[in-house]
Amino acid sequence: MHSTHAPNPHSEAVWTRLIRAATHVQTRIDLALKEAGLPPLDWYDALWEVEKAGPDGLRQFTLQERLLLPQYGLSRLVAKIAGAGLIKRVPCPEDGRGQILTLTVKGAKTRAAMWPVYKGVMEATIGTRLAKGEAARLAELLGRLLR
């Protein structure tokens, strides 16, 4: 049974502003990447996770867990990234239906080219608007929501 009481107005404001702020920053990052002739932000996160896995690669279900995407969304994303030649999909020796994802040289170069654009927009939209102490405090507070 759940309460019929209205949410705490401060909790509601935090939730609304958190979603709007994230959407605002993500939209600006995607626009800057597009203007630079680079893939969208969701590709960056997938490429970064595969790159961090090293030469042994990463199972697709592990990537799904790390990106918190539904299976069908991840399958489409992986297909697009592989189609662009940025990752390779190789059969998993232990599981005939499974795949291991590895980064191609082109994928590593693309991810590396995306980072300065991504970082620049983050700095312009967050870093220049919050003092160092404010940014640290906000990061700490948001971390508490994840625990």
C-alpha cells in the first residue's frame, strides 16, 4: 500500500531539476558531437566500457548491465556501432549464442576524438556554472541517491 500524500515539494523539485539538467547537458553534448561529425553520446559510453575491458573484450550482457539499457536497446546500439566498424562481435567460446565485444582501432580513435567534445560541453554546462566546492558537494549529494 502506498501513501496518497503529495510528494515532499523539495523532493519533487530535486527530481524535476535533476531530469531537466541531465537532459539539457545530454542534448548539448549530442549536438556538439553531431556538429563535430562524431557519433552520439550513447555510442561513447558503450565504446568506453568496451575499451576499459581491454583486449579480452566484454560480453554483451555485461555491457548491458553497465549501461543500464534494455536488451533490445543494447542490441540495436551494438549493431549500429559494429556496423560503423567501431567494435567487433566475436562468438563466445563458452557460449555459442553469446558474443564478446572488442574495440577496433577505428573505435578507439573515434572514442578518443569524442572525449574532448564531450568534456568541453560538460565543463561549459556544469564546470563554469558551479564553483569547485559546489560541484564537489553536488557530486557527493547525488552519490548518496545512488546508495
